[in-house]
Amino acid sequence: MKCIDLHVHSSSSDGTLSPRELVLYAKEKNLAAFALTDHDVVDGIEEALAEGQKQGIEIVPGIELAAQYQDREIHILGFFIDYKDPYFLERLQWIQKERKRRNQKMLEKLNDLGFDITLEELKSVAGKDLISRAHFGKLLQEKGYAATITDAFQLYLSPGKAAYVQREVYSPKECIHFIHEAKGLAVLAHPTLYDLSDEEIKDLIKILKAEGLDGIEAIYSLYTNEEEAKLRSWAHHYNLFITGGSDFHGKNKRQIDLGTGRGNLKIPYELLEEMKKRLKK
């Protein structure tokens, strides 16, 4: 069976492998294809496509957008996007400006807590201008303020914790619209991670379907067999295709491997073929 991975992050956002390194690792893992779905940026797509062509690995240009739903943040994946579309890139610029504002506020809160960290140190850890909470966590670990990145999140960086700052994001409807304007397909990422009941997840899917949602991430590293079965059933009920992904971040999520998640993930190439059919419609 040809296997794929439709949820992968590079060092262009909060992963630790460069787009080129991801392609080489995908070849090592015998993947036929993967989607590069970095958070709020498309900077790594060109490099991944170029290396993918050399290595015979199919690369799906993608993105993962944060959206505000009621009192929480959810994520919308975009696939087959035109990553050069001017309108789409303009929307991403606003997201990146808001991320920088949030990061400055979080830095100030950490300094107020007595942590000696600077913006320059965060940029050094990130290796670029785009700084995520994962980079905050890594720096807190490196400077001995937290034992691990996970501890940094649990102690300081998660909602409700002392250094957390909520960022302004688009609505799910807007995210779906932007993805469609960029000629892509919009998919609800990991629905079980939003601390919602089954009925609330079904309500969310119903609402997003009415707003143009194309699919659901029904195969994922952290799902139980029961959760996957439910999501497959709900996708079928609402005539949505399904996708699957590991949510690979490299060393930032050491327990999750490319293509195989926690070890037993298998995402068939047939899912990608179904997505291509929907795209043609």
C-alpha cells in the first residue's frame, strides 16, 4: 500500500526539519506523498516542491490556519492552495503581524515573572522571524526554566497559564473562504483536540459544512480507534472527504514520527486521489 502524510510541519513554522530535509526523510520513510501544512506561512512550499521533484515524492502545497470558534481556537487545513495568490498572501500578512503582537505580550509576561529572555534569543531559537509558542517553550527549556517543552506549555504557555496571550485570528468561515479563493480544499484539523463533546463536534462540523468545509481529518496520530470511527461516520453523513496526518514537527514532538505517527499510523494514497477528484468538481 502506498502511504502518505497530509499534516506535516517544517522549520518554516514550528517544525525542526527544513522543507528539503522533510522530503529526504519522506523518501527514507517510503512515503509516496506528503502535504506541507505549516502554520500561517507558505514560505517552505517552493523548496519542498523542488526537492520533491528530484526525489520522486509528491508534495501537496498546504497550510494550517488558526480560527476562533466560540471561546476556543480551532484549526483549518488548506490543501492544493495557490501559494502565490496575492489575496491569500495578504491575509497571511495580517496573521503574521498579529502573531508578532501576541509574542511581544507573551515575552513581557515572562519577563514580569522574572524570566531573563529576550526577543533576540527567541529569534535565534526560531532561526527566522516567525516565532511560535514552541520556540518560547524551547528557550524556556534551554535556560532551565522548564524541564521540557511540554512542561513549559503546561506551566506557562497554555490557555489559562500566566504567560499565555490569546491572539486575534480569523473566523472559520473566513479561513475556508481564503482557502477556496486560493483554489484549495478546506479541512477541519484534529476535531477531537478542542475539548468538545461528541455533540459539540457534530455541531461544529455541521456549521462548517454550511460555510463551505470540504473535509475532515479523520485519521490522526492521537485518535483512538473509536474516535476515528466516529469521525469517518460523521464525514460520510455530511458528504465530506477524509484526510489523515501525523502532525509531524520533528524534535518538537519527538513522540510523533513522519507518516507513522506513534508507530501504527497508515494513511493510504487513495485519500489523496479522492481529494483530487473533489478538486476537479
